[in-house]
Amino acid sequence: RPKRRTRAIIAREKGLQPLADLIWLQMSKTPLATEAEKYIDPEKEVNTAEDAIAGAKDILAEQISDEADYRIRIREMTVKEGKIVSSAKDKEAESVYEMYYEFEEGIALNRGENEKILTVKVQAPEDRILSYLERKVIKRDNPVTSGVLKEVIVDSYSRLIAPAIEREIRSSLTERAEDGAIRVFGKNLEQLLMQPPIANQVVLGWDPAFRTGCKLAVVDETGKVLDTTVIYPTAPQNKVAEAKAVLKKLIAKYGITLISLGNGTASRESEQIIVELLKEIPQKVQYIIVNEAGASVYSASKLATEEFPNFDVGQRSAASMARRLQDPLAELVKIDPKSIGVGQYQHDMNQKKLSEALQGVVEGCVNKVGVDLNTASGSLLSYISGVSKVIAKNIVAYREENGRFAARSEL
């Protein structure tokens, strides 16, 4: 690929390569300014001997920078002895990155830098690197060229080599940190998906809210939605007595034994009402607070629309609350793993890598547990090895038309 036009390319176009070669050979006894005068050419914008020497130095700086062996050794030295250092752009400003205001080492720093709070740089053992380059480049103690070559080495390292190596090191550190974060994300997701299901319970899913009211959905032992309604026991309406009356009716009518309460807005207020209610009724009912991360994403998805075409977003969310308690795996596979909220800084990671890793975790969990052919949704079936999305849809369509599968041979 053609290089972008560098200072060295421009100097070569001005015919300064022979002067650079002369300096590089370190054999000339003639003062450099005298040699450089031969290259003065106003047409090529080389107006003085200093211009010619500056151009030759640019050529040499790039020549040193392009030497692969030097790069490899400098990278090794930087990795072995260097540090990654961050400092605050404004030490007085408060932020979540205060622990990194004067920090040396790790790599949780990218986000702070992106948000313009931290300055992050790789601190290399510069003196050792420069003396290494001097040993490699300055072969003869020639007073005519040695001083110039020392300047060239400093320029080559600070302008060309150091920034490139810093980018390389930070990129590989970020990749390592990303891989670690993805592993943690995957582990958390697996723990969430592999929670044991709560079987044989009629569950009331409760999606709490203030202004728009709490959405309720009654779900039977197989996950079928029996009823949905909305109550307004929280502010600003505060219709607690009416809400309790509705709840008592639902519990008596459907034999509800468990309430699955979402942990979102108004969850604490809803919990108080549930605690009061359970003291007032003769039936033995328990409640569990469920993490509702991803419920709103699912409720608005195409899948939820197909599953509950006549429900609004709130009703779908309440049904999801109930089902993710009955069978977490079957319900959570319907949601994009990144929306379940079990990892940190997911938007800073390589999205393709993250998606593939999480997809692998979900597949692993589903295939470890297996699915019930007669109750599994299309999205759950599609995670089974060898079952594509199309086959999963066909299985569900066949089941709806012909009833339950009685034997594997039917499949």
C-alpha cells in the first residue's frame, strides 16, 4: 500500500537522499554545512544549507523507524520496563475516575480517556532506548556526523517509533482486558441462565411503575398467560385499597402461589403493598423480587409482538416477569444477551467478539439442560444444536396445528 506523504518522502523528492546517505556512512570529514550547500535549490524549496540538513535528518529518522529489528527490541524494552500512566486533566473535578487521577499500571483507563477526564500514556524507559539506538546507529566517533545522528535518533524515537509502539501496546492491553471482561460477562450470564426453574406454581408477574400504574399478568404452570390487568397503588394515584381488592380476586380465582415482582422503578413501594396484602389473605402466597434487566427490550421486540399480539408493552413485560421466575433459561434466551445487564462496559468492547462469546454461552446452557419439545418457544428451540431458526418455527407451527408430540419419531 502506498505510504501517506511523510516528511521523508518530501525530502527525497527534493533530492536530499545522497546527503542523508553521506551522514549515515559517518565517513565525511568535510563540515556538514559545506556538503549541504551543494543541495541548495530554491526551485525545490531548499533555500539554505539548514533546509538541506533538516530534510536529510527527516529521511534518516524514518530510516531508523522502519528498521524492524530496532522496533522489536524497543517494544520488548517498553513492555518489560515501561508503565501505563494516567493523570487527571483537571485534578479539582469530581468524577468516577478519581482513583486513576495519579495512576500507574493496568488498563481500566480507556473510558476515562475517551470521556476527556484522564490523560493516558505509556511511560517507556526512554534513556535506555535512546542509548540502544545510539549504539546501533553511531558506528564511528565522527564529530561531523555524530551530533546530527543523535538529534535524528531522538526525533525518530519521539516522533515515529514511540507513538506507534504506544498504540500497539495499548491495543494489545485493551484486547487482553476485553477478553477478561467478556469471560466475566459470559460467566455471569451462565449463572443467570442456569438458575433452577420454579415448577408447578401459578405466578403473578408484577411490573411496577408510578404514573402509568403497575401491570399484572397471571401465568399458569406451563407459562400460559391467563389474565392481565393494571392497578394504581403507587403515587400519584395511591389507590391502595382498590389495588388490594383486585389482587385478592386474582389470587382466589387462579390459585396464585407466587408473586414475581420486577426490581425497577416503584419496586420498593410495590413490595410494601405486597407485604401488607399477604398478611390480610388466608392463602399462602410468597413473593420474589426479580431482576427485570432486558424486560423492556423484550417487550418491544418483534418476538414479543408475535408471541402476544394483543398485549401492550406493559402486559408483555409483566408476563416476562412471571416467566423468568418459572424458567429463567426459557425466558432469558428471548433477549439479546447484551441487554440482560450482567457485564460492565459492554459498549466499549469489540461487539462482534462479545456477541459471539455470549451466543456461545447461551447455546452451551440450552444444550446442557435440553428443552421440552412440547412447551419450548421457537427462540429457545433455535439454540439447540442442529435446529435452525426455520426448523424451530416449523416445529412450533406443527405443534400448534397437530397438538403435542407423542414420540421422537414424529419430530
